[in-house]
Amino acid sequence: MVDKVIQMQEKRHPIKKTSVKHQPKGLSILFQDHDIIVIDKTSGLLTVGTDR
């Protein structure tokens, strides 16, 4: 029986905070970490990429 536990950790780099001048109007970041981001956006602001 093996009694060894191998713990693997991801190398995570610090999250760069987005400056307010680089955020679109009507969008604010409420929380973000390496796994999730929570935003508050106004209606009509697209959340998918476009060709424009």
C-alpha cells in the first residue's frame, strides 16, 4: 500500500488589474481571480466578439 500523497500546484501568475480607462463605458468588474470574473454591465452591451 502506498502512503504517499503528491500535491500538484498550478503556477499562477498575478492577475493584472484592468485600468478604468481600458474598460468600456457601462462595464465594471466586481470580482476576478484566476478562475472566474464577475461583471456588471448595462443592457445592450455585447458580451461576444464582433467583426467591428
